[in-house]
Amino acid sequence: MNFTPLLTAGPAVHIHLTATILALLLGIMMLARRKGTLSHRLLGWIWVGLMLTAAISSFWITGMRDGYSPIHGLSVLVLVLVPLAVLAIRRGKVTRHRMAMTGLFFGALVIPGLFTLLPTRLLGRLMTDGVTLLTLAQ
């Protein structure tokens, strides 16, 4: 597997990738755990920080079209919806908070994450190279 493209990518890519992977893993854990506990609130603040970091760092990743692409609209949406979801729970709107956070998890992490695995994308190329190596080794 050739990790050179990933290793030579700029710091924004590394920050973005780290934040999204950690947010995805933490999000899975939080969806499975009991809600409303102190640990849920503490981990929730970490998740919020990771999501905002991922969204903000994306604005320095413009290599695909030498500028912003439609996916950057998702980053703007995250920057709007995350604070609104926090505000919702602070106002006692549990259902609104749950729907917003679940929507953000799937709509801003899971679904876009699957698109990063396309063969034309950096992570997709890494996965394709890895599958090719595994096939050749058999």
C-alpha cells in the first residue's frame, strides 16, 4: 500500500482526517450509550469540538477542483447545525437535539465518509492499493 499521498498531504488533511475518524468512532460509542449522563455530556463536548475542527479544517482542503467544491457546503451546514443542536439541549428540546445530532452523525460523517472511499479520492486510492496488494499476495 502506498501511503505517500497521505503522508505528503498538507496539515489540514491530517487534522481533518484525524478529527473525522475520532468523531466517527466517538459518535458510534455515544449512539450506543445511555443518554443524559455526565459522561454523555463530556463526550458530547469532545464530539462537538471534533466536528467543528473537521468542518473548519475542510476550508483549507481545496485540491480536488483548485477551489471549494459542493462538499464544502456540508462544512457550512455543520458550522450552523452543531451550535443549534447544543442550543436545543440547553433549552430542554431533547427530541430536536437527538434528531440534529443523529442527522449530523449520518449526514456529515457516515455518508460523506463512504464517498471518500471512491477510487478517485485519496482514501479510496489507499483502499484500492491495499485490496490489490492482498489479491496479489494470494
